[in-house]
Amino acid sequence: NNNYKFLFKTIASKDYITLSTTNKITFKNVVNLATNNISKFNCPMFLFWGKTDTETKPWIAKKLKKLNKNCELKFVNSDHFAYLERDAEFNNSVVRFLCS
């Protein structure tokens, strides 16, 4: 049981760990739904991802892009909260994506 707790704290993201039990269930359902069905999305999709993200690793972004041909992926020099740390670049990228 202690091994499980250690492994969980090592793998789980900080934002997930702080959620209530109910919100953890919802969080998992949303993530699983999105990743399992992403290849079925017909609309363009934009991912803004931190190159140094240790919570949601960059390989996950690459996998999502590979699963959806309508996906545009932009890596930036940031971590898990790239959209906050690089807010101006994020906002400009979203506007450019939506207007293209």
C-alpha cells in the first residue's frame, strides 16, 4: 500500500492530487474521453504545450497530434502552466489559430 501511494504521488500531477474525490473521477473521465476519441474530432484543434512540462509530458502532446490530423501543436519554453507563463504568446496564438 505504501508503494502504491509513493508511485501515485510520483506519477499523478499536482493539480490532480489537490482535487476532491468527486473531481478526480470527473477529471479522469474527461481526460480518458478526450484521449480515446481525439481521432474522431473533425474540427481543427490547437494545443499550446510547455516543452518542460513534467505534469503532462511533451510526448503526450505529440501523441495527441498524431491521433488527430486536424491538430496544430505549438511547443513553448515553459512548463505545465504554459498558457499562464507565456500568456501573451498564448493569446496571440489562439487568435491566430481562430482567425486562420
